[in-house]
Amino acid sequence: MIAIWLAFLVSKGRGANILNSVGLIAVSGILLWQAVERFLHPVPVAGFVPMAVGLAAAAANYGVARLLREPSEHNAAIRLAYIHNLGDVWVSLAPALAGILLITTGYSFFDPLIAGGVAV
């Protein structure tokens, strides 16, 4: 999110795209590393926590997308942010799915498995 905010601030030139890309790759790498660690060394996870966090994040991303919807009709950069936030709504639902699978099956490996999928 910080990378997107910085990219919006420096929206002139190619620096914004590079900054956003590097930030997303770094976050994905950290997420994948953490997913592998948790897959190799499982820890108990309360299923309601990822479910609540995922639903809250999806709601927040949807709220941002709704705010960007009208301005996105007149500005290509804002349109990209709008589309990005719509995609983030679906990605934010991944932890909710992990929580549901944890609760229904009791298997903790769903948490790192879905996190690794998001990272990839």
C-alpha cells in the first residue's frame, strides 16, 4: 500500500512504475518466505483471525475502489489505482478462505498454502 501511495505522489515519469513494481516484488518475496517458513514449521492458527482480517481488508479495499470510481473516469492513473483496488478486494478474501478451511478441516497448512499462492 505504501508503494502505491508513493507511486501516486511521484506519478510523473517512469520512477513511479519502477517504485511500485519493486515494492510489490519485495512484499511478495517476504510473504512467500514467511509462507515457506510456516509450512515447514507449522504453528496453530485461530481460523477466525485470518477470516476477520481478510473480510475487513476486502471491505476497506472495496471502499477505496468506490471512492476512486468516479475520478477514474477522467484520469488514467486513478483508473489504474481503481482497477488495482478491485483486484485487491479478491486477494483480501484469500485469508478469509484460509480461515474457513482452518475452521472446517482443522488443518493449519491451509494458512501458509494460501499465503504462498497469493505471493506467487
